[in-house]
Amino acid sequence: MRFGNLLKKELGELITKQAIISMVFILVIFVSMGQIMGKAMEESFDTSTITLCNRDNTEFTNLLLDAITADGSTSINYVDIQGDDYASELKRLDIKNAVIIPEGYADSVLKEQKPADIIFVSTVSTGGFSSTMSSISASDVISVIQNETTDEILLKTYGLSDEEVARVKEPTALVEYAVSGGKTAKISASSLQAVLMMQSMIAPFVIFFLLLMAAQMIMTAISTEKIDKTLETLLSTPVSRMTVLMAKMTAAVISALMNAVVMMIGFVCYMSGMMGNLTNEITDSVNSAAAMGDTTVSVAQAMSDLGLVLSPVSYILFGLQLFFTVAIGLAISLILGAMATDVKSVQTLTMPIMIAVMIPFFITMFLDYSEMSAGFKAVMFIIPFTHSYTALTNLMNGDMIMFWAGLAYQAVFFVVCMFLAVRMFTTDRLFTMSVSSDSSKKSSGLFAKKAKKSE
């Protein structure tokens, strides 16, 4: 009952109205940003409508443009760009870019048999990443025009049939296989990696935010009670210090998990809104190819064949490693929080944990642990938080030796940290340990000087 009362007290201090409002605000921000980014990227990569000026206007170019719109997936917005002052013309027509087929295009291709120019005019924007994508995606439009021009040349100039044109343009057929964990599946590796990237980015972000939040909460709770002298009163009650310690850590874990769930949901919504359409297109294209008789397997089947689908046991093991990760972060935060003497020193003491969490987070995001040098692997292995970032990869790839080694190291690291935390919390060192900020040192020094002069 005493533990329950203490836990209720700690949760009341951590999970306040302000904290709940912050969680809701963060979730709304993530969802809104995902929708905004997704819409911007969808518009930037959209090539369903081409803004085009046909200055040649011959039977050849008209047939060419009719071929582009024949399947109904692409429409052409015809504009009349006059002269070479493209800046004024884009402004007058209120467009950002345009493809121009110059006069004499057909003669160059059919009669003179030399490369013909295609002009692409685009507004240079510094408004962000999505604004540059419109220029990049326009290359797809130009590729369509070039491909159709090639088809017309082969059909009209050389008199080839449609089958012969297809054979000349694609004399080889690409057959792709993906290999993982000693297994093989008939699927494009790039298509599979696009889907895996979406899935693999969620867990590290959740771990990252969970560690930072849990550390910040427990350090703030301990340091605030120590500064306000309420910790001494709490520890003088007829309740064991271990009960107080466990209540604080349990409350911090519950609060951190709530924030992590909100962060995870928000990040999933953000990534789904921003990149969901691209991933769905890749998955749909592969699945449709399999449905049409292509021996290429679907994405889901490929992941199953390659062993990239986690079993319930794997999720339990990952949860166990995540528990040790959070527990280590809390134990270290408990020790550092007890050293704080003011608010500024709390911020200073948070820095070591932030660095230890951020270094493996960013490194494992861009580098494969198995491909690192032996020395670099050793350094990364020493950091206990590294093993949670690589846990899912190890479980998917079946590298159980690395997984169990990391879990064992985390267990030992946790026992050592908890031993130090318990020793500190059950003795008077909790009140004597301190790390003051520079400002507090200066103010205390100034006060001492004034007191000495007054004497």
C-alpha cells in the first residue's frame, strides 16, 4: 500500500495537465506535418499533367503527344510561350515550369537525322526540399517524350514493327534477386529495402525519445526534491528508501512509455503521410507484377521467404532488451540527478546521457554495424544503448550471438548501475553529492565574500 501511494504521488507529479497537453500537441504536430509534407512531395513528384508548349506543331509532334496521352495516365496542359524571355512568360502564364518542343523538331529527327533539342524551363526555388523535386520529376516527362520519339523514328524511318521496336529498345530482360541471411527471393532489392526502411526507422526513433524522456523525468524529479528539501522529509518517513527508489523509477517508466507511445504514433503518422504513397506505389507495383504472371514474388512473401518477419518470440526478446535499455538510462539518471544542486546543473548533467544516446542512434542509422572496423565495433559495443538500436536488425538477420552478447552486456551494465544507485540512495551520499553550475558557484562565492567582509 505504501508503494502504491508513493507511485500515485510520483505519477501525479510527472503526468500533469501540462504534460498531457504537450503530448496531444506533439501528436497533432506530427500528424499535421506528415500530411503537409506528404501533399507537398506528392505534388512535386506528380507527372500526371505536363505543361507543354508545342512550337513545332507538325503531324509528327502531334502524333508523338497523342501517344503520350493515349493510356490516360498523363494529360497535357498546352500553353503558348512567346519569345525567349522565359522569366516573363512563366510569370505571365502563372506556371513554374514548362517543356518546349522547338520549331523544326520533326525535321531534325526525320529529315536531317540529327539530335533535336527539347527545352525545359523551370523556376529555381529555395523554399525547401519539396520545391526542388518539381524540377527533378520533370526529367520523367522528358524521358517519356524521348522514348516516344525513338519509337516513331524506328517505326517511320526504319520501318520496324512494334515487336521489333520493343526488341531493339529492350534487348535484355532484367531479372532481380534479393539475398538476406543466406536466403534468396525473386524480388528487386531496392523495392524491398524501401519498405524495410520505413519499418526499421520507427523503432530507433521510439527508443531515442523514450531514453531522453525517461532520463529527463527521473533527473528532474530527484533534483527538484533535493533542491526543495522535500526529499529529506520523504526519506524520513517510515518507508524504506528502496520503496521510494522503486516508486520513482516505476513512475518515470510509466510516464516515459506514455510519451513514447505518443511519439511512436505521431512518427508513424508523419512517415506514413510523407513517404507512405511512395512505399505503397513500390509495394503495389511489385504485387501487381506478381499477379500478372511475373514470377517475381510479392513484398510480403519475399520478407517471409528471407526471414525478415519477426516472430512473437523475437518481439518478446526485443521488449526485454528495450526494458534493460530504459532501466540503464533511469539508473544513470538517478545517480546524475542526485548530483544536481540547481536547475542549470540538471541541464548540464543531462548532456552525458544525451551524447551516449545520440551517438549510436545516428551512427547505426547510416552505417551497418557488421561492416564497421573491429576497433569501431568495440567502441560502439561499450555504449549500452547501441544494442537496442541494432536489436531488430540482429533478430531479423538471425545474428543471435550478437543479440545475446548485447543483452548480456546490458544486463551486467544495469546491475552495476543499480548497485551504485542503491548504495547512493541508501546512504547520506545522496545529500552530499553535488555538481553546481558556474553561475551558482559564482553567486555562492560572492555571498561568501560579502559575509566575510561583514564579519
